[in-house]
Amino acid sequence: MSTNWLIRSGRVLDPKSETDAFVDVRIRDGVVAEIGENLPPGEEQVFDAGGCVVAPGLLDVHVHLRDPGQRHKESIATGTRAAAAGGFTAVACMANTAPPLDTPDRVRYVLDVASREASTTVYPIAAITKELRGQEATDRQALLDAGAVGFSDDGKTVTDTRIMRTLFRDASRMGFAVLLHCEDPMLVRAGVMHPGEVSRSLELPGLPPLAEETIIERDLTLAEETGARIHILHVTTTRGVSLIRNAKARGVRVTAETCPHYFALTHEAVREHGSNAKMNPPLRTAADAKAVTEGLADGTLDVIATDHAPHSAEEKAEGMLRAPFGIIGLEVCVPLVWTHLVRKQVLSPLDAVRKLTVGPAEALGVRVPSLAAGEPGDLTVIEPELELEITRERIYSKSRNTPFLGQTLRSWTLLTLHRGRRTFLRSEAEPRLGS
């Protein structure tokens, strides 16, 4: 398969260089060779990107690939295939596999399988504590040496403040990323959704905002004391956004993310979609969704991530009380961002791409995606006016647990290149291919 491409006549958005221009991009031998106006064609595959956005390959900082141990839900091959269909050329995979990524051998396993099967670059996130039990720290240096780029017990909060303080001090000294699931387990108990009118009418126990906010506040305090660089995962509440905004104003080294479902949906979605709208933290109120949107607009929230969390249909069919938390999100992230943020002028197209490239890379401390000459040929083409219904056929994950099935959205990925290799081409884009 060719790794030589000429992407013609697109609107190139490269936040790293602040580029917003209608130019061509040439990729040769898997590397960006040049960008400029009216580049002459050579012996390469040509793609007509007229009317489209051409962006660096997107990076998702928060993905569950379920391997090792849960390949009935997802695999590294299928999860990264779904990522490529969404325009992503890199993903960070979380440690809560079965068994978890708490040893160097398991980190190396992920990288080995990814080298053979993945459609994207894969950045492993190792566990903070052994077996995710929150009791004994993992061997951080050994995990970093094996290829981990950061640490998280995502899905759980480490409540032992001594362990977290030591982790943050090590992060400050060694420079690795810490990705934080903020939830006080003593305040959630058996909760399954946001507490309020909807939960009461459905007679379901709640997951209170305070559970999220108390741990955000603790971890911001620890980061301020230690100087660690931290990243707060899936922020959902008004006060959570405010706490992060204030911490940034004080100079705390914090980045934070939210996910498309937290600005596109509210807890009302549980009435219609049941367990396919069950995630942790949960969908919250319209006021919280507004605060999250404002946090994206003013830069408090640096990153849009998917928290892609595949589960089998059988597991999700167990109902709200027993079904696992989480929804998939890789394939529909871009149309949700464009529909709810760009088209409503909450974010400019360049800023939307920034939340999906520069923000995540800086949170992880990895290479920032860019279309500058000499950079890897990681690229995505987005058609802002393409309108499609979200159908099962347009989902490439092994799982289908999403409340967005049946919705019609605009702005879809047409083409994804990873190191110049085509990893995704939407059928609607085939007429744009030339030679």
C-alpha cells in the first residue's frame, strides 16, 4: 500500500504551527514532505480534499482496548480500527484490563500486539497500584522502561493519599503523566446515575457530583504542593470545572478533559437509552453540560477524549443496576464535536482540532501531532458538510454500546493516514481518489 500521497485543496488546520490555510500536503515515504499551494503531482496517490478540513492525525488520551483479558469486548486490532475510522492516529490505552497493566511484561505485550495489529500508534498507560487495589504502588521505573507513558488506575480512585503524594512527587521528578479518575468511593456506594429528578422517577441510586469534586480538589492540592503535571479525566460537573479553572489561575500544572457525551447529552438520556447511557462519571444536568461547554471554550478543559469503553450486548442487557459503566465513542467523536461545538461557534475549527491533538499530546508528554515538513505522515480529512446517520454498519468497534445509534450528525472523517499508510477510507470519499 502506498505511503506517498498528495492531499489537494483542503483547509489545513495545524494548531501546533497555528496554520489555517487552503494548501496541499505531500507525504512521501510515510513522512510529511512539504505543504504549499498548488503542489505539482508526482507518482503518488492523490486525494481531492476540496471543501474539507485536513488536520494532523487525532490523539485520544483515554481509550479502553480491553486487551489483555477481555477480547470479547474489544481487541487492539478492532479498537484501533475504530479509532482510525474516527480520524485518530494515536490512542492511549488504559490500564484496567484483566489482568491490569501493572507489570512490565503486560506493557510490553500491548506494544508487541500493537506493532503487529494496530491501525494507530498505541501509548500504554500503566497502573498506579498493583492489581488496581489502591494499596501498593507499582514499580514505576520498570513500567516506564517497558514503554508506559503515564499512570492511571482509571475506573477507580486511589484513596490512599500517601500513595498519591509519593506518585506526584515522582511525577514531578521524573516527568511522567498522571491521569486521574476522580471519585470518592465512600460517596458513591451502589450509585448508577446522576442523582436528581430522573433518578428518583426511575428509582435508581445516584452518583453525586460531590464524589467527583472532592477528589478533584484533593488531587489539585497535591499537584500544587508537589509541582507534578497531572491530567484529570472525564470532568462532568460545574464545580469541577470551576476548581480546575481556579487551580490553573494559581499556576497548578493541570490539564483536564471532558468527553462528547458530557456536552451532547444530559441524565435525561437514561430514560430512553437505559444502560447504554450509563457511564462513570454519569451524565449530569443541563447546567453541568453548559459549564463543561464553557470550560472547553475558555481553555479550562484542554482535551476532548472519548473514554471509549466497549462492553458486550449481553452485559449491557443486564439493566441499569447490574450493567457495566461505559459507552463507545471513537467513531462518532468528530461529528459530535463539530455538531455541538464548531457549528454552534463554541469552538473554532482550529481550536476543535487543538483539543484533539495538541491538548492530548501535551497532557501525555508525547510528540505533538503536526503537518510540518519532516513530521510523520499522520493525517485525517474531515468533511464538515457530510451528513450521516449513526448505524451499526458505521461502527467498527466490536461492541455497540452507545446512546447515539440512530442520530444523524454532520462532519465525518473521510480519510485517515498513519505514517502515510491508509488506515481508513469512507465509501463516500472514494470518488475523491485520483492518481
